[in-house]
Amino acid sequence: MLPRRTSRASRTPRTRRALLAVASLTAAVLALGACDSGSASTPKSAGTSGPSVIAPGKPGEAAETLSAADAAKRRGEDDSPNTADFAYARMMIEHHTQALEMTGLAAKQAASGQVKRLAARIAAAQGPEITTMKAWLTAHGGDKRATEHRHEAMPGMATEAQLKQLRAARGKAFDTLFLKLMITHHDGAISMATDVKAQGNNIQIEEMADDVIAQQTSEISRMREM
């Protein structure tokens, strides 16, 4: 007796159920794999990711690895003045004081109106800067922290012989000598400001140094055109 053939109609429901079961199992496996993959590859939050910064330690201490945000925060908090900041403030007060002495002669002894106006502008800028630096020293206990420096060690300072010659000069001779000495004086101030920007740590001193560089560079250009 021949085996009974199963009709297409009787075979279709079982096949469909089997296919559905296989499809459901496959979907579950894929979903589980996707969940595992997502949890492993999900990036960290912005607070814990990003480039790292190597922060040098204090003398005798190891360096630290900080996030960029933490490094910026630390720089903002730790701007305590160092030796270079105090030295700059003290020396620049003396440097500016000599400039005021030189510009004070121009009103009566210069022949050029341009020289007189330039001298007045220099005095108007450097007088308040002296006041600001003295206030900064007082606020940071600078009057209690002696910083030794020699007058001749400051770049651009006129010698006593040069000042004596300037005091005696009149007219065009004064103009020529004044411009020569003041250009050298400004060059020295810019050099000092550049040094403290590299060696100092205090933000306010750095800002004052930036002002000196910008203003005195501009004034040097004017003086060279006269």
C-alpha cells in the first residue's frame, strides 16, 4: 500500500508555525547582541572623555594627568605670584619712574610739538601704571618680600651721565637725544614684559605686561618716524 501523501493544505500551517518560531528566536538573539554591543561601545559622557593634559608637579612631586577642563580650572585658581612677578613689578615701577623724569623735561626743553605731545602721552600712560603696580605689590604682600636688583641690570635704563646730558639739552638737540633714549627705554620695557610673560604666574601681571608690549611697541614706531 502506497504511503499517503500529505496535501499542501495540511502542510502549510505547521510550516508557517515553524518559520515563525525560527524568526522569533533569531530576532531575540539579534536584539540581545545589539544591546550588548551598544553597552560596550557607548561613549563616555563629556565630563569623563576628551583630551588629557599632563600637568607638571611642584618641585619634588610627580606630574598629573588632568582633563582639559580640570587643567583650565587649575590654571585659573593657581595664579599666585612667583619671584618673577614680584621682580617685574618692582623693576617696572623704577623703570617707569625714570621715563616720567625724562618726559617731564620735554614741555620746556623740546623744540618739536610732536615730541612734546608724545612725551605727554607716555607720562599719562605710565603714571597710572606705576600706581597700579604699587597697589598690586601691597595687595600681595610685596612690601614684605624684598627683591634685589641692580639699576644697571634693567634693560633700557638711561645712565646718570645720559640723564645729565638730557637735562642740559635744549631744542632740536633735546628732541634727538630724547627720542634716542626713549626708544632704548621702551625696548627694555618690552624685553622685561616678554620675560615675565614666560616666567611669571600671576594673571594680572601678565595683563599689565601685555599692555606694556602693545603700547610701547606702538610708541616706538611713532618715535622712529619723527
